[in-house]
Amino acid sequence: MSFDPIRDYPLGMKRPDLVRTPGGLPLAEVTLDALRAGRVDASEMRATASTLRMQADVARAAGRPQLAESLERASELSAVPDELLLDVYTALRPGRSTAAAFEKWAVRLEGHGATATAAFVREAAAAYGERGLLADA
């Protein structure tokens, strides 16, 4: 059966067969008992790119395009190392980065396949420039 973003929402209740952990465990196996028994660890508690893309489809079908775009960026960020995410987050704070630094972060994100997020970083750099929020070069 194919995925229908309207009929199948919420995914966890109506289509749990489509939701898996990063390690491939089905949603039904992610329980408190499994966690206590050591069959599930913290790394399995993350949303996968696939699940986030389905959630983006649900948001779009519900008329929430901005949420859909955010979920699509989140889906591509699922493949980006945590350390890089934290570095980019810190760099995006006003006054922390120059326009050139924003571009370097965007290129690094593209290297991990996060093209929509890289575009978002470039958009932020332009907005920061307009508002005087870039760091001095």
C-alpha cells in the first residue's frame, strides 16, 4: 500500500509499518521495556530522513508549506554529523560569522547532501547583511 499524506496521518498510529529507526527497527519495537533491556539505545530514538520526508508531505497536504520546508531540511540534516550541526547553529547566532564564513558553512552542508539547508544558510547570510548582524571581517 502506498503512502497517502492525508489518509495515513498520524503515521505512528495509522501506518506504523512505514516508521523505522535509523537502525531499521520497526516502531513497534521501540518501547520503554526494550530501552530498559538494552535492545534499543539513544541512537535509535531519532527520526529518519524517510519519516521526516513523509511528515513534510503531511504538512504540505495540510496547507502548511513552511512547516513542510522545515521538515525537508530536517530530513537532509539527519545525515549531517552532530558536531557540524552544533557548529553551524553557533555560527548562525548574530554577530558570530562573516559572510565568507556563512558561505563556508553552506559548502560544508552541501558536502553532506544538505542542499536546501545550505540555501537557507545563504539566505540567512543575506538577511544578516541587510540587518547589520554579520561579524566584522
